[in-house]
Amino acid sequence: MNVSKSTITIITTVIFGIILLALQKPVTDSLVKKSNKIDATFSEIYNIKNTYYLPEILNEISGIVWISENVFACIQDEDGYVYIYNVEQKVFLEKIKFANSGDYEALTINNDNAYIMRSDGIIYEVKNYRSSNREISKFKTLFTEHNNIESLTFDKVNNQLLLIPKDEDLIAKDLKCIYKIPMNTKQMDSLPLFKIDLKADAFKPYRGKKIHKTFNPSDIAIHPKTKDIYVLEGKKPKLLILNNKGEILKVLPLDDRKFPQAEGITFSKDGRLFISNEFKKKSRSANILELELK
């Protein structure tokens, strides 16, 4: 019986396909098993209660503040706007310009005034930020682009801003310190409010050859009820929790599949925790996640 070359090619392709499928199932099963194991590990630490996907203009989201139910103030690190966005209705309520393009990395709000951190340590103050009569000014910190600042929060109890460098600290490489800016002077204190020792046992699982890279904060927030301080890292996602005396309570790892680049953190007035993530290739879009810690 004569068999044509095309028939041989078809038969070979079919056989190869069958073999490939047979080999693929164990690989797929192994990946699913591994993924389930990772899910189980992180489910003991936190539960993601809600996921809010964001529009493309917020792909580079770098800071968030909870305003009211389902409404967040957001900035992204490429343009000088504060976006007021309703995550449930998926609509922008306002778009507020405060500056030209720049590397804007953190946002905090006190009543009618907004404060935006530029990565070189310049802070923009926008008084009456949702009014047409808003007033915009700037003031300096002791940081520069060398320190790379991505965090800022308002401490209502003490009427001050808090910030922490992402890269090297002002004092030592084995420290990351939280600094304060009293609002009556708007001048950053050179002495830290709290020192975070990167040699502490809580950081042992995360230490590498360069100790200042043990923890690279991307934002900071204060729990409205406990007054604990939450410091977020997006590079190797984790969450540091300090009490109001600056003592380490815990360091919680975050799943980098769900937190590909965690850049913003905020609380609702009743203490619900939200973290924003920039868009990455392995994610559907930028998002805001509501977390429940265990």
C-alpha cells in the first residue's frame, strides 16, 4: 500500500499532538497544585474581599485615599492630576490639576487640603482641592531623588505629615526611618520620629546582600481606630505594621501574583484596608483591592 507524504505528515502530527497532550496534563496538574498551595499559604494571612479594576488612565496609579463609600482620590505617577473615582459606578467624578507632568508617588488628604509627594521630596499642598478657588503651593523636605520618596500620610492626632524613604535613609543603611513634618512649620524634622531596624528578626526572611534593600516602602497609612502605622512595600510585596510607638508588630508577605506592584494604601473611616496596584503585564489592569487581615 502506497502512503503519500501528506498522509504521513498528518499521521505524524496527530501522534505528536496526542503525546504533547499526554505530557501537558501532568505539567498543568503540577502548576495548579503549586498555585493552590500558594493560595492556601496566603489565605492564612489575609483575605481579598473585593477587587476593583481601574481604567487605563490609572495604569500608573501611585497613591490613593478613601474619600467615601466606593469613592477614592487617586494619583498616578506621570501627570499632575488628582482623580476622584467611584469604583462601583466606574466613573470619574472629578479631575483636579495641581501641576504639570512629574513623578508623583503619594497622596494624603486632611479635610479640604490635599498633599502630593513628588519622588524628589517636594510636597505639593493643594488647599480647597475640590474647589475652583484652590490654592497650590510647594515645600521641600530634606530628601532628594537619591532617597526616592513614595510615601506620605496625614497624622490627624498630632497634626503632622509622616513619610519614609524608599531607598537609602538619611541616617544609616540598616535603618528605614519615619520622619514627621509638623503642619505649623511645614519643615521636616531631621531627627526621625521612629527608627525601623532592618536587622530586626522580623525582617530576617527578606534580607539580602544589600541591607537597605531589605525593605523599600512604597506608601504609608495610619489605621483610624488602632492608630497602628502600616507601611507598604511594592517591590517585593509586604506589609509592615507598627504600633503607635513605632514598635514592630509584624511583617506580612503579600502574594506577588495578586500584588504585582503595590503602590498605594488607605483606610476607610471604619478601618477597612485598601491597597492599589499598578498595571503589569501579568495583571488584567491596575486595581484597588480590599483586604481583610487575619
